[in-house]
Amino acid sequence: MRSLLAVALACGVLTGLPGAVESQPGAPAIGDVFKKVLPSVAVIRAKGTEISSQTGGIGSYKETGSGVLISADGRVMTAAHVVHAMDEIAVEFLGSAPVPARVVSSEPGADLALLQLDSVPAGARVAVMANSSKVEVGDQVIVVGAPYGLSYSLTVGYISARHAPNTIYGAFPMAEFFQTDASINTGNSGGPIFNMAGEAVGIVSHIISKSGGSEGLGFVVTMNTARELLLERRAFWSGLEFYQLSERQAAVLNLPQPGGLMVKVVAKGSPADQAGLRPGTVPGMVDGKEMVLGGDILLAVDGIPVTEPNAMAKIRGRLAKVPPGSSISTRVLRLGKLIDVPVRIP
């Protein structure tokens, strides 16, 4: 639950607003829609490792989220914060045994990721992806997922608003969001939200809560955003989780430039892991911020300094154009020395 809590601490505890919602006149029965979409909904259970801030040792943690099957060959959409830096991922569908999965594409800037299943269970069904531009404020929707690990739970609500990219939550500047009052809890993250035709209109991301309790402010990445970033473009999955260092922090760490990306976690088997990039090893504090120190610090990717204006957008654009099987160079500060580490693009 560690990576999900990172979102929760910024936005408040992930809870939802309880309450019954009646179907709109003439709309399909909610129960019928639920039965229709249920075979496309996945429960995602992932395992990872991290450095304990209390003991300094390596500890394991688990993450539970949700997802939705979007192709017959076993591609599953989910939230990036559920799977991006995880070592092991298993996906379950109703009535089926867990199936191993791997990340094939991830865009943390929109909290989106795409998994590939090793196999597709016989009872699983591909969801219909809606044109989310046709969704209107006031439309009734349902969320199906695994809140607090309670698999295949249903909540109901309405679309409360639509928010353009980079207007709601700075950690996800690339995402267009629907706002909804449907109950969203820990474990719903990455799961689908459906319209009353049973079409997936978005992927659950996070909530905002000033009180730390339920305020009915759930946020869902629109399906058009998910389709564009995960299917129409090629969002590179690095397997890295890092801290973005400020100019003051860079000075404290004696970086040769006013910023960098300090590696915190490297997912097993990821391109970053295969390249030999090193995660942090020791908990510490830099300029008042808790971090895991001792890992590599990325200074440039394929010749683009991470301190350039709009550096991450430029890097994403560059990586999208690199042919699979090719390598890019990353400039890294490791143990006080500058080195170039080649990273293969899968």
C-alpha cells in the first residue's frame, strides 16, 4: 500500500462518500450494468521492496489495486502508482486463479500504466472503451474494483465535473480528469469507471480530502487520455521511482548542476534494473525532506539535462521515438563520479 499512500498523504486518506444512488429514469438497472461489466474488471496484487525509514533495512510491501481488460491478447489498464515500481504483479479476474503480469507501458505524469498478462483466463471479457469526450456532467456512472481488498465491489455516483490537464493535482499534469462523487477507496485505484451502457469511461486515480476523511471528491483519468498515452503513443516504462531534487538539495549533495533525479526504487526486471541503475540504500534527510540516499542521481537522459525547462516532456518525446531494441545513454552521478549508463528500450 506504500505507493498508494504517497497519493493519499498528498490528497488525504483514500475514502469515499457513502450513500445510495437511484438509477435515472429510463436507464438500465444498475445491477444489470454491474453484471455486464464484471468479467472485464481485474484485481491487481503487487509486491515491492523499499528501505525502511525506521530500521534502515530492506523491507517488502504489498499493493492492492484494480484494473480493466482492454484487449483479447491480455492488456490491462491500471493506475501507475499501483504497479510502476513493483517487483511482482499478479492479476485476478472473477472466478479465476491469479495470472502473472508485467508492466509494458507507464506514464506516471497521468497516473496510468498498461500491463501484459501471461495468459487470459477463460471467463475474462474485454471492456468496451468509450469516447470520453461524450461524457457530460450529471451522467450516472458506476465504479467496480477492490476497495480495501474487497474484490468486485460496486459503488454508484455521478460525473461532477471535467478538469483539463494540469489544473487539479500537480503530480499528474498530463491527465484530463473526471470528478465524481462515487465512493472511491484504497484498492479502487486503477479500476474502471463505467457509464450506464457498460462502457469504460475512465481509470480511477485518487481523491482530494482536506479533512483526511470522505468529501466525495474522486478523480478519474478520462478514457481518451488513457487511450492516447498508453495505446496511441509509446509511454516508456523505466521501473524507476525517484526524488526530484531542488536547487538547494542539489547544492547540499554537491551535484554539478542545479538539480537531478535521485533514484529511490528500481523494479526487478525493469529496463532500469537491467541497465544496472542503483536504488537508494540509506534513509536520510536533505534540506528538511526525508529521502532514501546512496542511489544513483540521474543528471541527463539521452543528452537532455533533467534541469532543462520542460525536461520531462522532452525526455518522454525523445523516448517515444527511439526504436525498440535500441539504447539510450543516461548521465549518472554514482559515488561521486560521473558515468554514462546505457539503457535498452524494450
